[in-house]
Amino acid sequence: MAEVQKIGFDHNQVTEALVKQAGIHEGIWALYMEFGIAAANVASGPSDTYNPAAIIPVVKIGLERTDKQSNLSVDAAKVNPLVRIKNPNTQKKR
């Protein structure tokens, strides 16, 4: 059997993982990316011909709070609910 070479995630899955990693438990959060821009002369094929080209790297991937649900967002209360553990020492004795 062939070894898996790629595992893909949709935007919601990435957003959900980032919400959990950040420890966020409330609000609607959307995926965002910051891009940079650079330029270089690159060869377009096996010939020695170079062309100016734009390079647009992904500089940062993050979360931003939003008011609207979309294919880029998740509700943190649903995907990462705050779990409260009852402390038996705080219960009243009879």
C-alpha cells in the first residue's frame, strides 16, 4: 500500500484547530492570512531567458474575530466549549 504523501484540510478545519490551539472558547473567529510581496528575475523554462516576476509569500496565518459565520469561520463555543470540572471539595456538607 502506498504511503500517504498529502493530507488536506478545508478552511473551517484549519480555523477550528487554531481556535483550539489558542484556547478560545467564545465568539465567531475567521481564518485570515497576511501576504507579503517581493520581486525577482526568474527563468521561465529551460532557456536562459529571464523575466521579472512577483513573489507573494504567506507571511502570517491567524484568526480574527468576526460577527458573521462563513466558510472561513467557526463558533468557538461550539468547536471548543469551555469544560468546567466540579471540585468535590467545594460541595456543601450535610
